[in-house]
Amino acid sequence: MSASSHVARDIMSAPVFTVTPGDTVAHARNLMVRHKISRVLVMDGEKLSGVLTKKDIGYHMQQGAAWRRRPPDQIPVSEYATPGPIVVAPETLLMTIAGILLAKNIGCVPVVDHGMVTGIVTKTDLMKSALVTGLSGTIRDVMEDAVTVNRWHSLAHVITLMKERDKKLVVTNNDGSVAGIITETNLAFHDENRRRSGGIFNEEPVRRHEDARFDSGSGAPSKVPVTAGDVMTSPVITVAPERTLPYAVGLMQSEQVNNLVVVEHNTLVGIVKRDDIIKEVAK
């Protein structure tokens, strides 16, 4: 069987992790962490009612003033989930699925057979398929310009820019060197109050501005805005533009990342994302 004739049934993930509309966002998020997944299907009985992703959680949880935000263990999944997901049949060609994911800007399609959910095809599943691993060409052929922010830019600026551009952000130091990267995952699992139930999300105190002022009375640092440097992933995985696409795919899989920062002669020249590679098989 040629790679071009592979179908959803050949690569779909099963069984599928699910939640109900009444489950809490905290419960859904814990499932994502525990099973190293980026989304869960929302099932109302045996009916597929929606999909909840890290992106949904990240953008919703960082909206509005901090004092108005409810903790995730008080928010039902139904408030954040995207309803009416696009589904495919088990015999849908992978090239067709790749086109759907890119055209609709979604990360997965549930696989439904005679009204029953039997699996899910994600971009991660596609990246493991022969359609992708058999690509030719180099990173330079598919990479795109990187959208950057300085490590001291505020979290509000980061969120606004990510929504406007629908892009991952490369974080730079004052000298232009690469400091880190910010994706939807960083937003979904960031909590500036550092309070988590069950201990799974406990974090070390974040680094703050080097010039943060101290309260004269208590000696404790005064409150400063959360910055890009506080939420970024660092260090980042970098790659040269002349590396082959199979090399990039293998590196993403071994490092469990969806983005590689492209550096040439110690200078940031772009970014190659999972979507950039999937576009090659959807042509």
C-alpha cells in the first residue's frame, strides 16, 4: 500500500480520552498532563458534543483581570470547549485529513463510524505517518519568519500578539539572542498565583525583572507584571535551515516538540512548525 492511500483507520489514536460537559477544566487539564495529550473529546452520553484543547484553556484562562478569574476547578468544560467538531470516517484519506486540519485551523478530527467515536487523528499522528516521514527537501524550503517578543514584554502583550497572528512566539533577549518560545501550552498551564490543587501544578517561584523594586517595609519584592520570560519554555530546540525535513520530523519526535527555531550563524532566521511540514503532504 502506498503512503498516499493510507486512511484515518491506519493512524488514528484509540481509545480516546473524554470528559463530560459538566466536568471541570481542572480535571480536563490534569488528563492532558497525565496522558501527555493536547486535547480531550467532550461526550454528552454517547453523543460527541465538542473538543477541549490546550489552546482553548490557555486563551480563556488568561482573559480579563486576574482578580475576576475563577480557578479551573470551578469552571465546567462546557464553557471552554469548542462545540460541533468536524469528524471523519475511518476510510478518509490522510491527505484529505491534512487539508481539513490546515483549512479549518484545527488540531484534530474525531473518527466516527456509524455514529460512534472510534478514534481520533491529530497532527501528531500525521507527523508519524509515512506521508510525512517520506518527505524530501530542507527546512529552508518550508520555514517561516518568526514572530518575536522581548523577554520583558508583558503577558497581556504576548496574548494579544498570539491571537492576532495565530502564531507561536520566539522570545529574545535584549541582544537579540534566542531566550525561549511561547506556545498555547505555556498559556494553558501558567498560573500567576501559583496555586494548584493536588500538587501537580506546583511550580518554583518565577524570575522577575532584575530591577524589581522592593517594599521598604517588608523587604519583599513588589508586584510586577508577568512577562514573556516568566511563561516561556527555555532553552529551545534549534536547527540549521539546510537540515532535511526528515531530520526535522525526527527531531520534533525525539524532543517531543512541535516547533523548531531556525538559527544560522548564531542568528535567528525563522521557525519551522509542525503545520509547515503538514502543508507539504496536503498539497
